[in-house]
Amino acid sequence: MNKSIISRFLIATMMTMGTVSANADWTDNMSAYDQNAPLGWATVGGNVTGGEGGTKVTVRTKSELMNALKGTDKKIIYVEGEIEFSGLNSVKSAQNKTVIGMKGSALVNHKHSSKGSETGILQLSSCKNIILRNLTFKSAGAYDIDGNDNLTIAGSKYIWVDHCDFQDGVDGNFDCVNGSDNICVTWCRFRYFIEPWAGGSGGAADHRNSDLWGNSDSRSEDNGHLRTTFANCW
């Protein structure tokens, strides 16, 4: 990544991550380098508008967040504070939602466990027209146990993930599987701070695999799908 792209990433990050207020138009603080809109495959044959024009709600707990994500009604969801997860939580068949992380917010699962069911944070399953912005995901560190990811998109389409920070996913930071399509990932960071855990059932002592697109070559539903645009990510 050249210095120009790095500097633009840092400018956009400083002007968006951690500066959101639910009482104002948070996009006012966007960097001039940010198109403030999805691009690439997320604009082919349709577009991602999320909860634009919908009801605004602030959530502070896992149950509030998961309930707010349900259904197809238009909704803009602001995440306040750190929300604790204790395993992968799946949102099924949701549509027309925008989720925005406010200053100091994060979705976290710090529990180190040999049980795959206790790992991971959030999964979008069979969802459509969803925007995730300014969210921080934090897990317990890489561990080769065929566990879950910080974020998984499964069988979903027209998803835009923007200005999100992915840290220390157990199986991975962000995966896209099961024929998902028309995805856009912009201005995101993928990183590991915690040393990888050894001794997992998979045998690898270092399992810091950040992103997986398609989880098996044998999955026919992936054929002609998984079309994704990554732009300005770290």
C-alpha cells in the first residue's frame, strides 16, 4: 500500500471512527476522500441504501441490537458502548438496516474457549440491503479449532461494510460464504494484537487468517457469486 493511500486511510479513519453522534448527521465529519457511498459490485444490478429514511434507535445491549436488526422495516441503529457476545449470533432474513458504531463502542467476545460454539460475534444470514459502518469487532485471538469469525456474511446480498475495525478473530476476522453476492468493503482495518493460541484441534500454532471468501471449492452455490469490491482497506 503506497503512502498516499495510507495517509488518506488515516485521514478518513480519524474523521469517522470514534466521532459519531446520534443527534447529528454523522456523515458531516467524513473525509473528502470518502465517497460516502458503496461502490463496485454493491452497485451492480441494485444498490445498498440500508435503513435510509427509517426509524432511528440507539442500542446498548446484545438483545437490543439483535432485536433492532430483525425484520425488513427501514431502521438506522446506533451502537453505544461495548456490547458483550458469548458466541456467534445470527441475524436471519433481515433487510433495510444501517448499523453505526458511536464513539467508544465495540462488539466484543473476549472469551478464550476450545468450544467453537462459544466463539464469534455476528453473522448476517440470508440478509439483504444491510450497511455496517464505524463498528469495532474484538475477539479473543486466533485459535485453530474451526471456530467462528468476528463477522460472517452467509447467503446474503447487497451488503456494505465501511470504516469497520476487525481485531483478533478466532477463526478469522471477516468471512463471506454460501453464495453471498454484491458485497462492498471499504476503509476497513483487519489486524491481530493477541498472540495466536497454540494447541487447537486443527493443529496450527498460528491461525491468524483474516478474511475468507468462500469456505469450500465444492460449494456449487458460490459459482458466479461472492462478487465483492474491497477498497482502501488496511
